Amino acid sequence: MSDTTRSTVRFDRLKALIGEALERLGLPDQDAVTVAALMAEADLQGSDGHGVSRLPQYARRIKAGGFNVKPNIRVVREQASTALVNGDNNNGMGHLLNLPMAKARGF
């Protein structure tokens, strides 16, 4: 395939592909959906380094035990515009800690 050949993949299909792969790698269903949505959104925004191109690296790291696929993430303290989240300090997927990020963006 030449460098000038392009393929288009619909957002919902890309998200489903990533989610299915992450579920097969052992992430709980809802966590896989969350991570997949954020990765697909990164591609949509042009942040390719945070999108689907990371999937092979994540898969290798999960298979090697480098990611905790079932971290005990919990909100320690939450206020209107801030949140303190304990991510289990155990190499979970950073995508799952998005409550503080959502508050920072004003959502």
C-alpha cells in the first residue's frame, strides 16, 4: 500500500473495534468502552499518538502483566469543580481516571 492511499473508518466502528480488543485482553466491559471511546476520540481530534495506534503497545503491555486490567479506582473526595481519585497505584489504564479531567474541562 502506498503512503498516499487512505482508508476511512467510521468513528463508531473504530470505537467498537478498540473496545472489543480491550475486552478480549481482559478489561471489564465498561472499562473497555470508556478507554475505547477516549482512544477513538483522540484519533478524531488528530491526536494520533493517543489513539488506535497505541492499541498494539497496550496489548503487549497487558499480556506482559504491565497493566492492571481490574484496578480498584475510587473517588476519595469530590467537590463541584475538583475530585481526588485513588487510581489504585497499580498500573491501571490512565483513561479510567477521567472524572478529575472532566471537572477540569468544566463538564
